[in-house]
Amino acid sequence: MFIDPALRPAALVPQLKRFFMLSGKKIWDLERTWDARRGTPVFTVNGRYTTRGWTEWTQGFQYGCQILQFEATGDRKFLALGKKNTLERMAVHVSHVGVHDHGFNNVSTYGNLRRLMNAGRIPEDAGERAFYEMALKTSGAVQAARWTTLADGTGYIHSFNGPHSLFSDTIRSLRTLALSHTLGHVLMGENDKKHSLLKRLVEHLENTLKYNVYYGAERDAYDVPGRVAHESIFNVTDGNYRCPSTQQGYTPFSTWTRGLAWVLTGCAEQLEFLPTRAPGEFGGAAAKQRIIKLTERAAHATAAFLIEHTCTDGIPMWDTGAPGLAKMPHVYQQPSQPRNPFEPVDSSAAAIAAQGYLRLGMYFKTKDKTAAQRYTQAGLTMARTLFEEPYLSTDPKHHGLILHSIYHRPRGWDHQPEPGFAPYGESSLWGDYHAMELAVMVQALAKRKKVFRFFD
């Protein structure tokens, strides 16, 4: 990535105005035209959102976009939509025992509504607050119950693949454990045993960083610092690690860039949250400092790797080891090319990661000014690209907001509009939602206001 050192948030204000004008129209169009009986919209085909029955992990993004549109513009029409849809359709996601996606669905809806009430953007209402907080308490406990215990006695939240599977994605579902813990909740298990949600958060975080992130320690022949495996596989009989794996990447030994983006931004969020908790909640100051240092290490490693393995304008290819990249030898020394014959870019990875870079920039401001400046400018560089064409979707007939997102390349789920070209031109709800979060962040930075944090 060619990071622009002079770019400032205020320079993106004209782009943000256009972005929120378009997002309002597209959010309203999707709400008006989508038949909820079809399931949850996931990604677009020929510009129209469609569903894909794999897991129900994107509905919170649909309604979360409505809430964020209100936050950005003050248009209460979108607040009313977000509240109504959360009340009517999100309860099943609170009690969903079959997925690792609670942080996506429930923090994007109940969490955002509670956060806006805390900020005074929504009038205080004791009944509403209790409703949001009960949902978040339950969601955190249900998510933490998907637990696999390892040989060393620690554990992790297993993915929908089963008890053997540790996904990189799940690091962002730790938000729901964090909120549930701060609300004083615990997971009650057999014989009324109380399980600390913060303890499970910390153990899952540490095992993700230990097994899914590489640090150049010669762990295997492909141990490049900052590389991320989508999935780690464990023997659930004895709790021992077996191997890296992937569901949506090219191979276990390359980096699926959206998985890396989940880790980068998940680390940034936890670096904001963990220091706010008392040392006693971790078992002492040393334990607290240890997990913070491990998270800082992973954040630095993944942030550096993505900068080096991203096109000059800040948009990554979908996987750093994708076979077609051999025919694109200078891909990281030039701007991204969504329309090409070899491999797709993934704008959703950029939308997720850009927020992580901005948060890391704020976190390291007093710890490492050089790194903080680099991360801030990397995030702004990515945002500038996402908020203009060819990534910003300006076609009123296209449901999506951010173009050139990729869902599941190995399964061939992504639409190819032209024979002989890699998939391009489509959107995803996670890409659109994280672009909305990013835009709200940049708007706050431009106005020199406090940037939201999920636990505020």
C-alpha cells in the first residue's frame, strides 16, 4: 500500500456527504424491496441482494446499517426502522446456539442501540435499556457456551464447523462476551458452576493469536510474520493442535485477507476494551498486562503484513496465495484492478481493516507515535479509496453500497458478470456494514469528536 502521509479526515468530508446520501437511499430500497420470508440478504447478484443458506450471520448488519445511518445523519426514519426490525426479527439470533456470529448480529443491533442511548442520542428509557441489556447478556453467554477445552486447560469458542474448529472470524464475536461481562453477567454451567465471560474472552483471544497468527518463528515452512490462517483444527479427544485449515481462503498456508482483517480489527477493539477492566478481573496485573502485550504483538504483525500485501490504493486481493496472482507479478505496486481475468479483489476486507488501522492509530498514539501515524494514514488511505468510484456504488438500481466484495471464492458463490474475468461488481452486507462503521468513525475524526467504541 502507498500510504498517503498528508491525508487528513477533514479532506474526506465531501466524500462522506455523498456516501451517506447514497447509503440512505440504498438502505431504504433494500428495506422496501426485501421479502423477509426469503431469509437474510447476504450478497448481491446482478446488483440485487440475494440470500445464501449457510449460516444466518448477516441480518444484524442489515438492521445495523439502519441504526448507523441514523447515527451519522440524525434521520429518525432509520432509527425507527432499526428499532422495529431489531424487536421483531433479532431475538432468534440472541438464542442461536449453532453459530459463532453473535458479535456480528447482536452487537450491530442491540449493542448499537444501547450505545446510542448511553451517548444521549436516543432518549433514556428504562424499559428499552433493559430490553437491549437482557439481549446482550444472553447473547454473550450463549456465544461463550460454544466451548472447546484444550490440553492446557484453556479453550476457545468453536465455529459452526464443530468443536474441532477455531475460526479467525470469531475474534470479533468477543465483543458480545465483553458487553455481557460488563453488564455483570456470567455463564451458568453444570452444577451451577459460574464461568467468567471475561476469562473465556481472554482465553479465546490468546488461542486465536497463538494458533491462527504467525510471527516468523519457523512454526512451519510458510511462517511469514503477520500471516493469518483462517482456521485451526484440534483433536477434541485430547485437546491438542493438529493443523491450519481454511473454509474461504485458497489454502491453509496462504492468507485469506478478510480473515486477516477480522483479526487486525478484533485486536484493535480488544486493545481498547481490555485496559478499561480492573486487574483483579484478570487474576492480577501481570495477567492483564500479558494478554495486552500478546494482542499488541499480533496487531503489529497483521497490520504490517497487510500493508505489504495490498494494492497501492489500499484494496487487497482476496487471498495472498491465490494461484492467478502468478500472472499479476506487480499487483502490489499498482492500484487495484477489480475487473481483471485472474483473481478478484475484496473490498470488504479493506472496509473491515481500515477501521482496525484507525483504532490502532488512536491506541498507539501514546505508546509508539511512528506506528500510530502509519496506521492512521493507512486507514485513511483505504477509506478514501472505498468512498469513491469504482468502489462506491452510485447506481440507484444496485442494492449494494460498496462494490467488488467477495464471499466464497472456493465454492464459486460470487457472481461473474463477464466470461473470462474474475468476479467483480457485487456487494455484501458485511462489506456495506463495515463501510458504514468506517464512515461514522471518519466523520467523528473530521469533526474532532470522540470515536465510538462498542462498549461505550
